[in-house]
Amino acid sequence: MIRPVNRPEPLLVSAREAARMLSVSERTLWTLRQRGEIPAVPVMGSIRYSVDDLRSFIERQKAAQ
């Protein structure tokens, strides 16, 4: 995901953005959330995902190899 210069990276992203960041479908992301592998953050009736949690998930996957 390319961000314009001087624009801070978001702390939370939508399910669509999170799935895109992980290169998985939204259904796979939902499954990972249901298994407790990726936590979700409820924000005013919407579900968001922490960019830091997504990075941690990737690092755990790399370490498991």
C-alpha cells in the first residue's frame, strides 16, 4: 500500500484493507479472527484491524517456518 509523503500510516484498517495487506480474502481474514489468530478492534459498530497486529501475525508466521 503506497502512502503519499507526509501522510501518517493509519493505526487501524478495515477488513478489506487488512485482507489486501495480508494478500488473503476477507473470508480468510474472518476465519483467522474467529480462531483468535488476529485480533479485531470494534470501533463504533465497525470492525477494524490494527496494523501492528497484522505485522505481528506475519512475524509469527515467519517464525513458525
